[in-house]
Amino acid sequence: MVQQDGNAAFLLKTNEFDQNISIGQIKELLASRNILYGIVDNKKIDSFIESDIFYKKAFKIAEGNAPEQTQNATIKYFFPRHRLKAGTIREDGTMDFRERGDIPQVEKGTVLAVKKSAVEGKVGKNIYNDTVRVKPARDIRLKAGKGTVLSEDRLKITAAVSGHPKLARDGTIFVYESFVVQGDVDYETGNIDYQGDVIIRGCIQNGFKVKGNNIKAQSIDGATVLAEGNVTIDQGINEANISARGMLNAKFIQNSDITCLGDVTTERELVESKINSNGICTIKGVVINSKIAAKMGVYARQIGMEKAPASTVRVGIDTFAEKDLEIIGETLAKKENEQNQLREIIAESHGNIYTAEAKIMRVSETKEQHDDERMDLLSKISAIDGNANEGKNKQAQMQAALKRLIKTGEEINQTITLCRDSIREMKQKISESEQMMEKNSREITRLLDERHNLIKWLENNPGFSIVKVEGKLMAGTRVYGRYCDKTIENSISAAVIKEEQINRTVRENEPGVWKLYITRI
């Protein structure tokens, strides 16, 4: 009886063979089955026939060579290739569909991908001496795009610049220094938070947020923008909240709140908006019902319109520094209040220590008297004859008195222990309060230095209290300089308003008398 394992092996099952079977008969059987390859040598066959397990166990008499399988080339990526997810779960369990995942960023020199080369397989043979072929290995080519470097052995790609890595559909790897959105920032892209420049080919839609260095977009409609550098909007800004440490340029601004350390420029109108700038604010169109604060001055074609609410213009004032001074002042007041509270805690703790120590002294004197009474009572108890009835009664009374004395002694010891624990706690509180006072003292010194330096900086970097209007300056417009203010009573055209000092003060740190002068251009 024989058993065949596919084309790979031939098993000889001997329990039904004649006991006198020979090697020759087995060879004839193999030949009849066209088994030509992988046959064991005669010695092994003969040894098996002569063995005790000949009728118990099958014998593998022929076996082919299995092929070595092909290993295709593979690429391992070391950056997220798919950042977008459905959204982010808020603390209340709801889904924020605007937060669709962090944008991956890499530093220059970061390994982005490593290729493992393909390994060709080796053909095998079956027991019929047929060749068993294998599939050819499939290779993959590493493709290095802009911003990346391919190694000489073509097995590794690294970042040539710091930026945003991206895998294109054709397998090319890029690193872009700027993050580019080809369309709008909306639910498809999610919010953008990138430590570099952000370029948006479309609009930043309502409710979305973009954070980056220099930010450029076609338009903004109801979004929040936070820029470490400049903000450039090719079209308009509507119902937006923008904070920029650089400059801001837009075609128009409506119903928005702008905070900008640099200059703010619009090509057309500014409508029902607030601008706070440490630079120059230039509105090449008309300002309608808006509030402008610009340290270095305001230049506009027209401020105000008939029947529109009046606008407010504040110039020459560093509102950012003024806000910092306000925060420093509030923090100083808070720290001084904390110091006063700590002083009260220290004084109260010292008082508690004095009270506890005095109590220990009083209780210790009582303890000495108590100990004397206890020793005296013990002597009397030992001197009584306990055999007589009268002696038994007297001894029992004294034993009861002794128990009361022992209990009182325990209470005295407990009082002393509690007082000592209280003293340790008070000393610890004093130590912690003194450490906190020392820390607060250092912080107060730092804040005072910061305030002094900020005041000096303001003195050395004054603003420019000027408003220049090429067209109409409508009546009702309120203009604030650094030291004085003025309401425009009658509409005028082509005018410059400038703050000037009319007499100097004789006292230090007093501004003197200033006035806003109107000059026709």
C-alpha cells in the first residue's frame, strides 16, 4: 500500500506488504508510478525493511525539493501617510468634526522611508523530476521628490528640509516647507495647525481655525486665524478673528476683530470692525462704524459716512505694552496680597507655638504633682494589711483612686503629645510660608524690573499720534492721542490731525499739556 503527498513526497505504507518484500520490488513500484527524483538510497530502504517498525509506520521513500518563495520589495514609511480622521472626541463625548488630526512635520535629515530589496526565489523539483517554478520578484522604486534626498544605494529617502512630508499617488515622497491647501479650509480639511507657512488656495470657511507662521488665503469667512508672521488675504475678510505677530494685508475687512503687531493695510473699506495694531493702519477705502487703535498712526481715504455710526480712532498708544503693564500691575497686586496673607499665617503660627509651649509648661507642672500623688498612693496601698476586712475595703478604695490617677496621667501625656504635634505642624507651616514668601519676593523683583524696562522701552519707542485723511473726515469721529482726545464737530476734507505738546511740565513723569491740531492738506 502506498500513500502520496501531492507531487512533493511518496510514502510507503508497509502493513499490507509481504514480509519478504525486497528492495527490487520497491524499485519496480516506484518506476511504475514514474517516481524518478528524491528517492532515498538502498541502505536506508534495506534498514527500514529489516527494522521492527516496518509494519507499523509509513516510510518516506521519495521527496522533492520545495521551491524557495520569492520576496517582493517592500517600503517602510516613517511618517503618517493618512492624517485625516473623522473628527476628535470632545470631553463631553460629542464629536468635533473640525479637528481631523495633526499635520505631520519632520526636521531636516529625518529618515522618511526605507526600502527592503526584493529576493528572487529558487525553483524546486517534484518526485516526478518536474521543475517547480516560482513567480518572479516584484520590485518597487523609491521616488524622491522635492524637499527629499535619495541615498546612493537607492534604499533610503531623507528630508532635505524641515516641513510637511507627503506621499503622492504615484509613490513619490515630498517634503513641503509650506503647507498648501488646494481648495477651502472646511470639513474636508479640518482645522489647520502647522509650524510653518500656510498657503490656502480658497477660503477659510466659517467656524474653522488656521494656525501657522505666514498665512496666505483667498478669503476668510467667519474663521479664526493665528499667525506668528504675516497674514495676506487676496480678497476680503468677513466676520473673522485674526491675531498676527507680523503684518496684515487684505482687500477689505468687515465685521472682524484684528490684533496685529505690524502694519494693517486694506485696499478698500473697513466696516464695523476693530483693529488693534502696533504699526501703521492704512485704509485705502472708507472706514465705517469701526474702532482703530494704531501706535504709528492711521491713514485713510475717508473716515465715516452720512447716517452711519461714528468711528473711533486711537493713535500713538502702544496698546499691547499698555495691556502688558496692566497685567503686570494686577500680578504685582496679587503677589503683594499673597505676601500679606503669608505674613499673617507666620504671625498666627508663632502665636500658636507660644500658646502650645505655655500649655506644655502648665501641664508638665500638673504631671509632676500627679506623679507624686500616684507614688504616695502606691506606698499606702502596699502598707495596708489586706487580710482584715477593714483593710480590704480601704485597699479597694485606694485601688479605685489609683485607676483615676492613671487615667488622668494618660490624659496629661496625650495633651502634651498633641501640643508637641501642633508645634511641629506650626513650624512646618512657618517654613513653607517663608519659602513661599522668598519665591514671591523673587517674582515681585522680576515683575518690577519688567515693568521698569517696559516703561523705559515705551519712552524710547514712542508712537506717532497722527491721523491723515485724503477724503472726508466725518463729524462725530472721535480721535484719541496719547495724552488728549478730540471729537470732530464738523465734517472736513483732506486733513491731518496731529498731537502736539503746547507747554512742558516742570515735574518729572508728568506729560505736560497736549493738544490735537487739525491741519488741512
